[in-house]
Amino acid sequence: MILKRTYLLAVAMLVGALVTPGAALSARSPQPRLEAPTLAELDFGNGAAMRTRLLVNAPRRLTGLSWSGGTYTLPDGMKVSVYVSSAYPEAEPLARKWADFFGGLVHGSEISAMKAYFAPLEDVQEMCGSVEAIGCYGGQELVVTGDSSTGIPPASVAAHEYGHHIAANRVNPPWPAIDWGTKRWSSQLGVCSRVKSGTAFPGDEDYNYSLNPGEAFAESYRVLVETNGTAQGYSWPIVDPSFRPNLQSLEALRDDVLKPWTGPTTTKIAGKFLRRSRTWSTQVATPLDGDLRVQLTASGRGANDVALLSGDGQTVLATGSWSSSGGKSLEYRVCGARSVKVRVARGGAAARFTLRVVVP
């Protein structure tokens, strides 16, 4: 089984003095029992902090262990697959509870594509390929410890990893949502502008981990779940405070879950020059970051030209060039600007023209 993206979940326990992650994760009960998920108990207390990292290898031994559970139908008709390791005593009845837990999260149709596996810490470390792992995600598969022997409730880990699952099933061109976050959320947080200024590092699981917007998205999803979107009374232990969610960013995230962005919006604008005017312009809203395209066509002789300006009209952002379909066209990557101005310059006798504007 090959997974395109896999994320390692590691924990560092702080008890008076710094303890190495390996030492912290070695603490486990002799006979761990699978815990039932409870949203009211989602918390990162006890000084615990979790991290996700990109794994080179995919989760292993999924087919080599004994699992109970299966695929469950949710009240909304969608299905979710949950498997529990036989190492947990009397755990099979709880598989249904975990299926209901996922069904109770804010989700879309991506839930039916997921397979969730719960196992004791030692097996999770083996499957995720690290002695520091308490869970991993990739290729629509989620592996999580089913008990809180690490000091972190498994429901918190599962909520974080489900955030990665959502991102993996959303599009945010020209960037991968798994690294940048979803379209509305990343635009709200200004991820593109932050990358340009060197204050955000998509996909960085090492030195700039705390400034990785992919991890900030997964953590923000956990906060959405824990606070029911209120952005009140939550912990934020592993991602830089500059990504800390608020009501607006959580609302954007919720919209990306429930109403996924599927593609750009195309608008046709009929323009007309006044009798003696040489230019015509219109304002275009750009609420989301991504690639903008403008196509200008006009009948008759002469070549009208098109340019894209900043919202205040003071800066030229892009100029038109001849397109293969005739007329002039331009492209521009929107990165933080919430509006731009399209200007058409008259180059012939024809007074009328058409603009085809594609915005993300």
C-alpha cells in the first residue's frame, strides 16, 4: 500500500523539566484499553503538545494485524470505516462509537473515503515507522492510538488528523491544500502573502514546523470541533500564535468543509467606450487567492489593449498579450489583494468589446 502523504504525530511531555520525546512515549499502561471518544473531553492539558511530521514510509503492517470493526452507515447516509486492534480487550463495541464520533465531526463526503485504525502505542509506532509516533495520516488512512497513555486524549489526535484528511480531499490551486490549507481558510489567513514575506512555510515539518500552514489548518480544525466554532477556551500548543484561529477563520474553515471550493468563477462583461473616451475600467472583487485570467475581444479593426491594476488603480499588475483565440489576454496570481481594476485601452473604431474574467 502506497500513501502519497503521511503525517507523523509526535508528543513531547513537559513535567517540571524537559523530557525527551522517546522517554515520554515509553510510558504506557501494561494493558491499555480502547477509550470511547467524548467531544466534551477534548483537550491538550497536562502540558502535552503534539506534532505531525511528514513520513518517508507509509504506515506499515495494517494488513498484518488483527482488526475488528468495519464500515458503518451514519445517520446522514454516508459511510465511515473504523477498525480497532484486537490487542484492545473487548473493544469491538467501541468501534461503532468511534464511527459515530467521526460522523459527529463537521464533515463532507470525504468521510466515506477514510479508513481509521486504532491501536496501542507500540503498534502505532511500528505502523507509522517511528518510536515517537502516536498517529499518522496518508492516502485516506488514519492511524491513531486508542488510549491516552501518552497524556493526550485519542479524540484530540483523531480530530487533528481528520483535519489533514479534509485538506487532502480539497483543492486550492495553484497550491496543494494538504500543505497550504483549504481555499477560503488560506485566503482568510493570508497564507500566500505570508509565504512571499517568509513567515509561512507550507509542508515544512522540521525547523519551521510551527509556521507550516498545513499543520495550522489541522489544528484549526481541531479547535473548530472542540469549541463548536466559538474560538473560545482552547489550547494552541504547537503552531505559531500568528495562525491562532478566530471566529472569522473558523467560519471560513467550516465553509470549506461543508461547501468545498470546486473551481474558479467566470463572468462575462460587456463594455462600451464613450464617444471620445480612450479608456474604460471596472473594479473586480477577488475574495480568494489564486490565478485570475482576463480575455478581451472586440470586433472591427484596431487592437484594444487590456491591463490589470491594483484596486486603487495606482499600480499596473499585468498587461495584455495576444492570445491564440484572438484578442488580448492576461494572467495574474492574486495574493492578498481583495479587489483589482481591469482597464481597457481603445485602439480602434469599435466602441463595444467583451471581457471574460475568471477569478478564483
